[in-house]
Amino acid sequence: MDSDSDDSSLGSDLEDEFLGVEIVKEFERSSFDRHGFLPHDRIDKLITRPSVAHALDLDLTRDLKPKDESLLNFILQSAKRVFAIILTCHFRGSDLRRMMETFRRKHFDDKDLPVTSDALLELDSDVAIEEIKDLHYNNELEQQNAKMEWKDGARNLGNIKALNHPNIVPSIAVIRRGEKRYFVSQWADGGNLQDLWKSIPHPNLSADLVRESLQQLQGLASALYKLQNWRTKATRDPRHGDIKPESILRFRNGPSTVVGTLKIAVIGLEQHPTITSYRGLLTPPPTTALYGTISYEPPEVLNQELAEEAMSNLGDISNLHDVWSLGCVILEFLVWLLYGYDELTRFHEKIRGPMGEARPFYVIEQDNGKPVAKVCSIVTHYMDYISKDPECAEGTGLGDLLRFTQRYLLVVSLAFRSTAETCLNLLDLIVKMGEENEPYWFTGTKEMI
């Protein structure tokens, strides 16, 4: 599109080219800091009634609804610069409209620019904006690799959204501002899974709660399987790589449910790691976070022999990283269901290191001078103890879930750890058995512990 074209030609040209691209084309370079900027006269030229209407999927040949007319007027009269910024962040269609409607409702417009993190928090909108912290690199190569991974993740967003899975919440957009990086996603009105456990310290165990919990775990397994089997020509055997309670978001479904709908938050997808990247984690820096990501990492991250086994097969082996992590989450879910949040907290305290640092669900021990990974004794003790609970007897849903986790998920040997597909199939079977036999969910004979 010629930069001197008028408004009428702009509207038709937008059929073939997104307005955000046109805005970027008009950027000029500052003489002071060499950063790009968009002159005010270009904003007025590009952000017009036809162009804004087109970007919002509004048909100007028909009478607009009052709320659409109000949004259009808000943008043209008060928020052209905000609108231009959001466009260059690759918001489109309903996501673009939702974001601008939030700004209108909160009276956030051009006079509030430049934006600050505090201003974003004050929006209290139905989208979440979070900065990715601790972007530290040991050398220039790591920095370049991180930038490439960030770009790949940004390109993947549209494809992940296209999965349209009820238990996946992809990022709406990723934003890079200098060295700072942000991701924007759907706002989870129930927080995350960790928040759920904390908000209900003493769950009232019942058939409904067990059914709801197992159905949501089934949905998460289905989401994980979908994510791992999504491919493009440039993406082979992707994985999530950071399954943990904080990355499982909770959406309330009204007062009739306790758990609500659980969804895996996805920024991008990790690709197959290299042996070098696995070995680079052999001496990870300690963290004082109670629930750090390290808690959910599998043994192959720290054990060189398992890392080499993982890389010897470029099929499902790499994806077993997520399966171990899901097993950790399921065990925590069981502890919360049966004994409450206080016991779950004690469980984590027992696993933590001497300085209070987070530790994984396994340990590395020396066997004849050779490092060998094994499931942490605390984890084994808890699984053995739970197996004796009346609600985990043979022929119960929670019992089958525990045994499935112990035998197929929290398994050090990659050869015997379940794939995401097998995990889904077994959870499908557990849910089906409960639907056919109500006592399978809850026996009601559990003693107070």
C-alpha cells in the first residue's frame, strides 16, 4: 500500500494486509537513541474510521450496535496511540476487540501513555499481562539462542490457539520491549491450581468432588497429548516443558463446581533439547522458592545417563519430561483431596533442602561411584501411606489414580514411564469406570486422619 493513499483505498487494501504491518512500515528511527517511533501525523493517517472498523471486524455498510459505535468513537477520539500499540503486538479479531473494550471500560487512553506495569495491573481486565523474569545469559550464544526460541514461540501462538482445546489457554500475544518480554493471556478468574488448593484448606471429600477432580485431570492429560502431537514442518515433537500447579490455570464455572475448569497455560512449546542443554542443568543454581519449577523436573534433567537415554530416541522419550511433571501434580492433588492443604505444605517442607530450597521428587545417589536417580523416599513414603487410605482401596477411582501415578508416571526409567497418550487412555478408563459405577468415586468409609 502506498503511504500517501487516502482513507478509502486504505479500507480496501486492508483486505490483503493487516493494519499492524502498515503501522510498523511507517516507523521512523529516533536520532537520539535509534529506537523506532511513529510520528503523530502518521497515526492520524493510518488510524481512521474505516481502518479501525476493519480491524475490529465491524461492517460500516450497516448500522452499528451502540456498544460497537461507542468503542469505535473511543478509539478514534481518545485512544489512537493505544490502538496502534495493541495492533503492533499482533492482537486481532475478538482478542483485539476484547483488549480495547477493557481499555474503554477502564478509561485507559492515550493520556495514560507511556504505560507502566502498575497501570497494567490497575486494569483488572479479562486478560493477564505478565513479565517474564530472570532473563540472564552466561554468554552471547545463550542470549542468541534464547532470542530464537522466543521468536519461535511467538510464531507458534496462532497454531496453538487453533487447537481450540477446552483445557488449553494459549497466550494471546507476546510482547518484547528492549530486553523485557511479556506474554498476554486470557484472565483466569480462579487463579491457578495452587491457588485452589490454598483457598480450600480442608476439602469436603465427596463423590462430586472426586468426579470433578478426575474429569479435570483427564482434561489436562488430553491437553498435554494434543500439545505434544501438534506439529508443523518446523516443529517436531514439541513439549510444554513447565507443567506445574502455577501453570495450570483455573476458571470458575459458577457455584455448582468446586474445581471449575483447569487449563494448561501455554506461552510457546519447547523443542527437543540437546545433550548440551541437558548437561548444562547438571548443576542448577539453588532457589529459595517453595514451589520452584525444579520441583517438577524429571530425573533426566540432572542425570547424564538418563539424559543420553532421552536423546537416543527422538520420539516420545523427550516428551516424557511432561509426563513426570504431570505425575508430580497428580500426587499433590491426591494429598490435598485426602488430607488438605496443611498436609500438602508439610509434604513440600519435607522434600525441601537444608537451606529451604525447592527440591525435585527424586534424588541422585552414588552407586559404586556412579550417579543413580531414584524417587525421593519422602515421595515413596507418601504414596505408600495414601495407598492404605480407605478411599484408595482396590476398586476406587482415587486408588486407581494413585497406582497409575506410582507405576507409570513417577518412574525414573524412561523405558517404563507412560507416554502422554497412554496417560490419557488410562484416565479415560478411570473416568468411564466412575460414570458406570457411582461408588467408584467415593466410598464414604474414609476415617479422619
